[in-house]
Amino acid sequence: MWKDVEHLKYSDKAKLETVLKNKSDLSRLYNLIQNFKIIIEKREVDKFINWLKEAEESEFKELSVFVKGIYNDYEATLNILKTDFSNALLEGHVNRLKTIKRQMFGRAGFELLRKKVLYQI
């Protein structure tokens, strides 16, 4: 449901269109998800706030739970949309460190872990 229709195979596109025609509730859910994707990609704060209200009032329990999660950290979510900062590089390093740590679990001490991280062995 996240993928753009233009990027689907022809057979998948036809299946999606058939399902959306026959199931109005799925069509509504699909539209909400696609709108969310566009709002996030374009960083449209005003539309995001309206989308939250619409999703919260929808008949989809899962979407309501998702919106409640956003409201739990509302300011941080809005700041993500308002700024161009990204912590992707940091997250990549953290992921690499955790992977090394998991590989070495129970096999070696801190010194070997330190050397592996520093020298990328």
C-alpha cells in the first residue's frame, strides 16, 4: 500500500484497482496512506495536522493507534517535518556497532571489540 501505483507491475496495478473498486473501506485506507506518504515527502506541516485528525476519526483502529503514537511525541514529529536535519549517518554507525557486538557475543572481551570497531577488522 505504500508503493506508488506507477511503480507497480501491470498485473499488480490491475489487481489493486480491482480491490479498490470493490472495497470502499480499503480504498479509503489506501488514500489515507498515500496522502500520508505525500505529506511526509513534501514536508507539509499544515496538511499533516489535518491528516492526523482525519486518520484519528477514521474507522481503522490501527491507524488510530498510529496517530496516538505520533501524538505521544508530537513536537518531535513536527520538528522532523520542519527541519532538514537527519541522524541517518549516526544511526548507520550505531547499527554497525550493534552488528559487531552481536557477532562477538560471548566470544571476546572489550579490547577485541574496541579494535574491531576502530580498525574495522
